[in-house]
Amino acid sequence: MTRTAILVGITMNQANFDYSMEELANLAEANLIEPVGVITQKIDRTNKATYVGKGKVDEIKGLADYEDVDLVIFNDELSPSQIRNLEELLEIEVMDRTRLILDIFADRAKTREAQLQVQVARLKYELPRVVGQGEGMDQQSGKGGLKNRGAGETKLEMDRRRIKQQISQLNKELDGLVAERQVQRRQRQKNEIPIVSLVGYTNAGKSTIMNAMVSAHSTSTHKQVFEKDMLFATLETSVREIILPDKKQFLLTDTVGFVSKLPHHLVKAFRSTLEEAAMADVLIHVVDVSHEHFQAMMQTTEETLAEMDVIDIPVIYAFNKADMALNTMYPRREGDTLYMSAKEQEGLDILVQMITEHVFGDYEVVTLNVPFERGDVVSYLNEHAEVLETAYEEEGTRIKVNAKQADRMKFNAFIEKEAQIEDES
């Protein structure tokens, strides 16, 4: 059931404030909340007690009463005392931006790992906000000493201890899932398959690019990821194997999208998931170039990646949705920047070429003479390398391939010495 809300934000010479409020409205709608009014205030500093000034609190209450809304949503994270004070003055539920995003994540999390990460983040958010309500929540008397602690304080301590225990138990289960992910990651590194990671702002088109790549270059075309024109359509990290026509292959990962003012608890909770990006050989930073605030979105993505220690990794900038951007020619490449439209599948071939240049730089053409009794070598090369020529001679199979360094070292004994000398010269 859709609820209604008043949106409130303050600007302290904040850049992109209007877009931040527009995004707050989108986040509310993603959580089935209909914004019916917006109130803003330009002040030098927030009010410690109520976030906004007293006069603005009265204005909010007047509009909330007039519109008969269900809640008021603030564009920043509020302190526990601010929420309590505002709810008392406004006589209505108060929600901050952090809580709004946490609720969306809780609703969208599908895998066990994502659900655990969101639960931990929500509990950490709620921990300092546990307060006593109603009668029976006695506080300790004025006299000192443990004996004088009231039942209410004991209840609060028990609630906080219970939350901390829940967090500890959830973290233990998460540690097990993270360990499984690390084993899988080590296996991929052992197989020496390059990793390409899609990163970017939420709803920039990462899942659309992944699905287009899977459709064109994967034997598992049924493994499409969920995509929809909405914020945080998917929270899971998806990994798909991409096999190109020349037998080169890499793993393409799709990570959770970012948003401005992403709650610290969520950034920390999803650290293990985003390690996929940290281990990538190249990042594809997907940008919705049709959005008027795409530069601010790029900055948010880069700042979040830096916070996650995802640094010093080559980046390809995929300026997606170019079909919706005014006066933008596409597909068009400018160095490591590509203007494309994943929805129209325009520019995907160029993107594949850019990825190839970054992750397959160690490939070289060599000729091998393989004895007939080593048919396993020829079979391996036919499956894993780009075979350019094959000839059957008296001594065995003469095969010319474009092979990665690991395979050249693996089968060095069969490589023609003349070819080696020619390559070195």
C-alpha cells in the first residue's frame, strides 16, 4: 500500500542540492511512498535538536497536517535525539534518508548474503536508536551504584545486548559466505581468467550491458540478470563467463549500484561483495550520460570506490543511454571512453574491443610442433586458444595459435625456436 510523505532538506551551499532532493523523491517512490510536498531551508548549520529551525518545524507540521501525510522524510541521516524530538513535535512518523535506503535494500535483497548484509546494516543503524517507551521503563534513581538501576534501564541494556548478539551471529554466518566467495575467487585466479567488473551509479544500465554481453558471447544465455528502470533493481553481485569468437574468455561481474549519501553501514556491509571490483583487471564505469547530473553521479561512484579501496585499476568509461542524450553521436570511442546504447546494443562490439586491449595484452602468435601422441595439447589449444593454422606433418601437428603467456609457458617445449627468436627480435 502506497503511503504519502513530505520531503525535507537543507542546503548549506551544497552542490547538486536540487538533484539530491529529486533523488530523495525517487528513493521514496522506490519504497512505495508518494511525495506530496517538499520543504527546504538554507542555513549555515543544522539544528542539533531538530535538524531544521523551529519556524521550519512549524511549517512542516502545518503542511503535514494539511496534506494528512503518513510520514516526513529528511534528506540526511538524523541523530536518534533529532528523530525523537521531531516525532514529538510533528506528531507523525519521521524517517531519514539512511532508513529509507535501508528499507529499499531490505525489500530488494534476494540472496542469503545480501539479506545478511542488509540485516547487519539495519541493526547497526537501530542500535543507538533503541529507546524506552511508555510506562514501566523506569530509569535509575538519583543515588549511585548498580543496586539503584531501574527496570527500564535494565530493559534498554537487554535490548541493546540482544541487538549486538544478533549482529555477532549474522556476522559469523556472513564470514562463512565470504570464505566461500574467497575460495571461488582464488579458483578463478588459479585458472588465470581475467575479471572485468561493471561499476556505476544505480540505474545507469550495468545489468543491461551484462545481459547484452551474455546474450552475444555466452553459452549460458539463460543466465540473464534482473534489469528494470528503477533504483537498486538488483543488489546481488552476478558473475558470468564471456567467451569471445577467438576463444578468449573473461568473467564479467555486475556489482550493486551506488547512490549519493550511501549509508556508511551499507558501504561497510557490502565491502565483501564489492571486493569483486577490487580484484578486477579492468573496471567498466557505466554512466547514464542522458542524465543532467551524470558528472555528479560519476563523482559519487569514484568516491565510493575509493572508500572501498578500489583504486589503481584501469577504467573504461561506458557513457550509456547515448540514444536518450541530446546532440550525442554514438557509438563513438574517444580513448578509454565509449558513447553507447546498451538497450539498442549499439557500441557493444567496440566495448568488447576495448576490454580485449586491456586484459589480453599478453597474447602472442606462436607456432607449435606437437607430436601425434600429445593430442591432448592440440585438443587444449583448439578449445582455449585462437587457432590460426593447422597442418599435419610427419613428426606431428604443426599449429599456429594466438595464445596467452600462461599457455606459451605451459607448452614452451613445443614452440618453434625460430618463432621464439623472431618474437624476441
